[in-house]
Amino acid sequence: MKIIDNFLPKKEFKEISETLMSNDFPYFFNSSIADSSEEKRSDMFYFIHNLYMNNTPKSDWYYLINKYILSKLTIFSLLRMKVNCYPRTEKRIVHGRHVDFFNHKGSVNGLIFSLNTCNGATILEDGKEVKSIANRALFFDSMKPHSSTSCSDKKARFNININYL
């Protein structure tokens, strides 16, 4: 696990965050966060925007993230990249523990890049809680169980989730 604060220069971060958190950026409803058992709970949902999956860019905004974030990483193979929007909840909710890929053997590099500061977090396998702080990059093995949380102090928690080898 590695945390880098102020990962991007201010100008690059501002362009990404203002784009992905704008009223015009499209997000799509997902009825569960960590696994399908959450579909029965009315408080376990979020919105995503797929940027890259199945070896293909899925969004025109992929190129913005590629330009500023992916270009800073050493990537053998990009597996998935998406933007997450966790709506505000009255009390912060810890989502189910999960790994990002079920059918992959070995470790998978994960990067959670926070777009805003809020009381949301990522909780790692050892219980360490990494707070959502704007322009913070959290690098970790996404094949180790971890959890996300909602936030209760902002309208939403926004981040970019990147998985790569």
C-alpha cells in the first residue's frame, strides 16, 4: 500500500475533477456495490462511468485520464478503469468487503484516485482506513479484500478506480 497526496499538478487535477464532477458528466446506476447480495438493501447502490474494460476504451473521457494519470504509471496491461460516484448517506455506510476480480490469479495493482475530500474512505484488508482526500492516490493490491464507504458530509464521494498489471 502506498499513498501519494497531491498526485497531480493543480492544473491537471482541476481539469479532471471539474470534468468528472460536473452536472454534464454521465453516470450510470448500479444496484449493488460489492456483491449482488446488496441488491436487496435500499442503501447499497452507486453510480459509475466505465472508462475502460475488456481491452477497450468505453468512453471519450478515457483519453483525459490516460493523458494525466495513466501516463504516470508503469502498466503492462490495463484491466479496468471507472469513475465512481457514491451518493451521500445520512450516516456513513461501509460497503461489503470484496476483491476487484474473481477470476484472476495473483495480485492486481489497484489505484483509487480521490476527486474530492469527504469523510468517505477505502478500508484495506488490515483495517487501515484511507480517507478520501482530493488529489490523493492510493496504490494497493486490489485482489486483497477491501471496502469502500459512502460519505455523509458532502453531496457525494467521487473517485477513479484503476486496475492494472
